[in-house]
Amino acid sequence: GEDVEQSLFLSVREGDSSVINCTYTDSSSTYLYWYKQEPGAGLQLLTYIFSNMDMKQDQRLTVLLNKKDKHLSLRIADTQTGDSAIYFCAESPGGSKIIFGSGTRLSIRP
Amino acid sequence: DAGVIQSPRHEVTEMGQEVTLRCKPISGHDYLFWYRQTMMRGLELLIYFNNNVPIDDSGMPEDRFSAKMPNASFSTLKIQPSEPRDSAVYFCASSLGSGGSPFQETQYFGPGTRLLVL
């Protein structure tokens, strides 16, 4: 079946890099997404990657895709306190729907 | 643009009562989505509309849930009768509609309605 899995929590020191990992099951997913949810707010699309790409970089964000292992990661360089949020991985199997992971809560320690 | 607007922001009701959640999408957006977020089930897509027409309601949990979009600037999600297990945060989102899949473009989320059914 379709499933997206993420670890629930991640704690990093301010200034370090954060790496949030995700695994998905549907090999037909053409788009994979990372969303950010701040407390009391809706989801905000951070970035996405096409399934024919291995890597995408956007300022402090780097997305890596390993299609063979169905593994997606989001790296946030120079993590700041404003990066504290829940990060959701999502896949779009065949572009017909969207399936979200359970979210990874990123906390930043000084 | 004010973004996606949802009302109310918080709703507390008693089991058996009717609940109506409202959404105003971003002007000019062709797609509107309703999601539900709970600790147990995460974020689930309930239904989405294209140009006011429901396209996929397979995520609607049961007949107690209904959604309408009478015009391009307004949608409602109704629960009748409500049950405690309906307690969740309900999000509305909209997207422009560039001709491809609605899930292959940016969706803009509203702030959500936090529903508590006692």
C-alpha cells in the first residue's frame, strides 16, 4: 500500500545542519514534497523534487532523492531558531492524490 | 492578497450537533482542498474541487461529512451529526491550476479550524 514514513523528532544545535529523512512506498510517485508547519498555522510548501532528479538545492535547503531505496531527505544548512517547526514529507503517486508522512518535529537548541 | 481564509478558527460543540466550517480560497485559484489533521492519522485529504465541481471525495470519512462549493470564492465542510472522533484541525487549501495534476503545484493553506466535539 501507499505509505510515507518519517521519524517523529529531531533536535539540532543552532548553526548545525539538520537532516530530515523520509521513506515512501509508491514507485509511481512523480513528485515528492517537503512542507513546513509552524505552530498554529497551515502547511507551507518548502520545496519539491521531480522523480527524475537526484538532488535539488534552494538556498539553505537541499533535497536528496534515492529512487532505488525510495528515500527522500531534506537538509537545512545553518539551522536557525526560525526553522523550528514540523516538517512533512509527501508523495504524489501518479499525480492523482497526495499522501503525507506523519511529520518530523524539529527543535533547535542553543 | 489575504491568503486562504477559514472560519471559525476554533469551534467547540457537543456530540450530535451540526458543525459548518467555511473557507474562502485565494481569488483566481481553480482548486480547493479540504484536509483533516489529527495526532493519530496525520494529515488526510478529504475532498477537492476544481472550478467548484467536486473531483474526488474518496477521503470523506462517512456520510456525516459533506462539502459544497457554491461559487469560486466560498466552500463549506459540514458534519452532521458531529461525534467526538471528529475532533481535529481542518485545513482548507487552494491552488492556481496550471493544467496538470493539482498535486504537482503549490497549495496554499489556510490557518485551519480547530474543532473539538465533546
